[in-house]
Amino acid sequence: MIVLLRYVVILGVGGWLAFSGALFAQGEERDRLRDRVETVIIGKFSESLNLTPEQAEKFFPRLRQYNASMEEIQREQRELRANLDELSDARESSPEEVDRLLDRFSENQRRMVTLKRGFLGEVSPFLSPQQLSRCSILMDEIPQRVREMIRERRDLLREDRPRARQPAPRRPASRSRR
């Protein structure tokens, strides 16, 4: 039964990893970071929600579906942000275009809230009120923690990069005594 629970947990975590598409590390580093993120997510949900195997079997497929839908909205948000950024740098931008992008951005934020509420409504029949409230909190905390992990990893990678050699400081020329 524990093997089934682990399998279900791992499948559920796959959805959380979908939103972490911002992992820019290459090759093995990317895999290691993905594994670390997966471990944190599994650990946080498992520890915080204390799901029974039956609950996990119902919970993680729904979480995976939620994450896939959320990733789509977040992808569109990134595109809208990029478009707004381009308009902010343009010499001339139409107020109508800016308003249109801002309206779409706001609508996506509303869609994200609606999606989260819908997910919580789907899992509420088999989660206790305490599990449900903790789940809601985790859904907000985990993306932030993943971003922090990614940021920390990038900082470490930057520190590990070989730096251009700095010339040795010059010593003052020695004066000869007469």
C-alpha cells in the first residue's frame, strides 16, 4: 500500500513540476534540481496534509489536472508580461493596446483564483477542514519555495563559474638606495 501511495504522490508531483518550467539549468544540473524540487513538494504535501492512501489516490490526480490548467494560464501571463514590457520600452504605444493587455492580465488572475477555488471544492469532500486549509496555504507557498530554490541554485552556479583572472596587484617599484 505504501508503494501505491508513493506512486500516487510522485504522479501528483509531476503537475507541480509543470509550473516550474523556469528551470534553466542544463543537463544533469537540471535533473538534480528537478529531483530536489520534487522531493520538497512530496515532502511538504505528505508531511503537511498527512493523507491516507485513499485520500492520496483521489488527491494527486486532481492536483495534477489543476497544475496543468494553471500552467497554461501562467504561460499566457508570462506572454502578457513580455508584451507589456515591450510596450513600456516602445516610444509610442497605444493606450488601447495597453488597456487590452491589462484587461487580459486581470482576467487571467481571476481565472487562477477561480481555478484554485474549484480545485479546493473538488478535494473538500475527502479532506478534513484542517487538511483543506493547509492545502490552500501550501498551494500558495510551494511555488514561492520552488522559485527560491531555483534562485539559490542559480546563485550557486554563478559562484562556481570560473572567473576571468584578475591581474595581480602591482607592487610599488622598489627604490634603490644610493
